[in-house]
Amino acid sequence: MLPNSLLRNTSNVARFLCIVPALLCAAARAEEAAEKRPNILFAIADDWSWPHASIAGAKFVATPNFDRVAREGVLFENAFCAAPQCSPNRAAILSGRHIWQLREAGTHSSLFPKDIVVSPDLFEQAGYHIGFTGKGWGPGNWEDSGRHRNPAGPEFSDLEFDSVPAGINDTDYAANFEAFLEQRPEGAPFYFWYGGKEPHRGYLKGAGVKAGKRLEDVALPAFLPEAEDTRSDLLDYGVEVEWFDTQLGKMIAKLESLGELDNTIVIVTSDNGMPFPRAKANVYEYGVHVPLAIRWGAHAAPGRTVKDLFSFFDYAPTLLSAAGIAVPESMTGKSFLPLLIEGVPGPNDFVLFGRERHSHARFDNLGYPARAIRTPEALYIHNLKPDRWPAGDPDAFYDIDDGPTKGLLVEHQAGYPALYDAAVGKRKEHELFDVSDSMDCTENLAGEDASAETLKALQEKLGTTLAQQGDPRALGKGDVFESYPRFGGMRPKLGGFAKQGEYNPKYQE
């Protein structure tokens, strides 16, 4: 019998009747694939926003290898990270859980509790050869939690380039991947995490123009200042995106030469959005909406572009299911395997994401907590502490990575008062944006009569779901997030608690 809620909605009934046969077929094909034990190459860039790939229409960046994975597999136009920050989002990928279900690992540069199950361990227990190069889970401290290695697995980062362009990390990712493959036991499938450290700042200023890129090719988001420095800064970012893509291409070529490519699930994505004001460390579109392409030989029909909403905590259950490994109950994400194999609609009508503390940017090491819900048409954000400065206390605004664009806004704020305020000024508790045709998120519709019904519905859905998932913020226990230790740099000049690696006793339960 169909659930009552489904029966009340005829469109859901049609959807259900369409999906059931496809689910059965997908399960059968997944079982067949699991017998061959698919390899997994998980390639994740550091700070790369959608739509900055050439296949998505960006003219200032060339990503032929991402494009190839998309053309020969599935391109996702609506993939959203769990948090607009490195370590919380990476923890969500590995655990299949939302950041508010991860305790210390749900905030930036903290601990990763030992009892949280991570997918690489499950792959290893199932006979997979596992490892990572570059940036795994981090920044943060996994040793003090009692773990014997990074949650992403054993590290393969010893091989380095003799020289690299300024701003580029010297890790030879592709060579380390080959070293990993050479250590693979005969006949064993592998799970490998390629964690590029690009396009994280800093950049060589002017690298993009020097490489022949054109300022006029940049499609400038409406929240950034129209200036040559801004456009050049984005071109420099594009250079590093291309470095990540080039190393990916070498790995794909290696798999192809070994005859392993078509039995490898290749995933290419980013941990969060670009390191610019109002992007990274913000739950606006450019902070959480990232590229995603997945290729799996004949198992995933090629050449598809999907608009289904994908959340990063869905990775672990999807990949485990593809390998025929039982998904533990601790994982709250949903498998996208039927969409990959049969093209049926994905399981998400909406996705959630949020943030806690990013850097040490405020008095007492306080964060800027926010929760958000995204549907195909709308983004609703609940800023839980609107009295705090969203980018960090003035005038340093440490939650924004330093660079020419930030410098332009801060040092010449009189020339861009509205953009300056949008980047660093205090925000309304409730924000609502129409994202059906723009990612800019510049017009807050909360408070307008025409949007009242949408706002109320999204507020109720967000609140109910967070409570069901045990979010401390939804249960009146949110101060626990302020207590968690930070192992990154601390800034005593901000005042209040500033002890590196220690819990803040003022906020402990």
C-alpha cells in the first residue's frame, strides 16, 4: 500500500509507479556490477564553484577532463555540499551524515570522533585497496580522537614535482596515484581519493592574464565589484582549476592504459565554492553549489545532464551500494545508484546544508551558525545568530580568504558600499532567494507578501527535518558547537577564548 502522503499527491503516485520497475532493474544491474567489484576514483578539488567548467559554459577556464567525464557519464547541474567549508563537508562525504550529526567534525579544523563510521574503512574491510593523495579530510586533528590515520585512508603524497608554478602545490598527484596502483594486491579493486589542493588560495597574481586568458571572458557574479583586479583574480583562480583538471587527466589516462577505466566509477567534484567574498564560507549559491560529473563505463548511460538535487552526504551510500557493500544505519544519506544506472529521478525533493565556525574570526572564537534548505526554485537561509558579523569581526573579516577581490572591497569600500555591505555587513535572520534562473542571491525576498507562503513552507520543512535529525541547534543545545576545539591558527587579539586545541568551557554542556 502506498503511504497516505503519497496517495494524496497524484504526481507522487505517477513518480512512484515510474520508479519501482527502474529500481528493481537498477538493483539487478548493481548486483551484477558488484560482482566485478568496481574501482572508485574520487577526485575532489579545493574551492571550486559551479558553473566554472568549460562544459557548463564558462569561457575563462578550460576543463577538458572534467568535460570528458561529464560527456561519457552524467553531469549534475545541482550538486550541493553539506557545508561551504573544507573539513565539515569532507567529513559529511566520508560519513554519509549531515554536519550537525558529526559533533566536532561538523565544525572547521576540529577533531574527527573515532566512533563515526567512514566509508573508506568499509571499503577496506570489504577487500578494497584504499588510499588518498593531496588533501584528505582536513584541516583538523584526527590523531587526538584516537584514529590511526586520516579518515580518507592511508596517504600517498610522497612524490613531488621538482618545480611548479607559483601558488601551485608541489604534490605530484598523478605519480602518487600510480604508486598507489603499484601497491595494489593482485585482483583487488581500489578506492582512491584524489584531493587536489587547487584552486585554494593563494594565487600568483596575474597568472591568468600571463597565461593568455582574457578579462572579458569572465562572467562576473553580481555580488563582486566590476574591476580589472576582480576579473584578473578570477582568471588566476581559473589557472588553478585547470591544474587540478590536468592531474585528473593523467589519472584517467593511466586507468585507460591499464584497461581499468570502464570498471572505475570516476567522480569529479569540489569540496565547496570559490574563495571569494560571499562565496566560500557562505551558504549562498557560490559557496555551496559545486561541479559534479560521474562516469561509470557502460553502467551509467553516457551523455546525460540532470537537474536532480544532489547532496554530498549521499556519496557514501551511493558508492557503497555500487560496490555491493551494506550501508550502515549511521549513514543518513540516500543512494543515487538508480539515477546513475537507469536514469530514474533522484531521491531528493530538497537538500539541506549549513555552517558553524569557519576560522577564528570573532570574539571568544564564536562561529556564524546558519542552516539552509534548497529546492529547485528557492533557497531559504536561517541565520541563527544575526547579531554577529558573518565574515568575522571588523576590520579583518578573517572568514574571507585574503586576495585582491577582498582587498578591493575592504580597502575601497566607499566605492562599492552595497557590495561591501553584502559581503561583510550583518544579515537578516531570514533570507529567501529565487534561484530558478540566477545564482547571485542578491535580492532577499523574505518579508515580501508574494513570498510569504513559500517562506513559511520552507521554514517549517527546515525546522522539522533538523529536529528529526537531532541537530543541536534545533533542539536548544546549539552552544555545544561553540565549545569545540580549533586546531588551526588562533588570534588572541580578537579577545575572549583563544586557546588552540582546547574546548571552550563557557559553552560546554
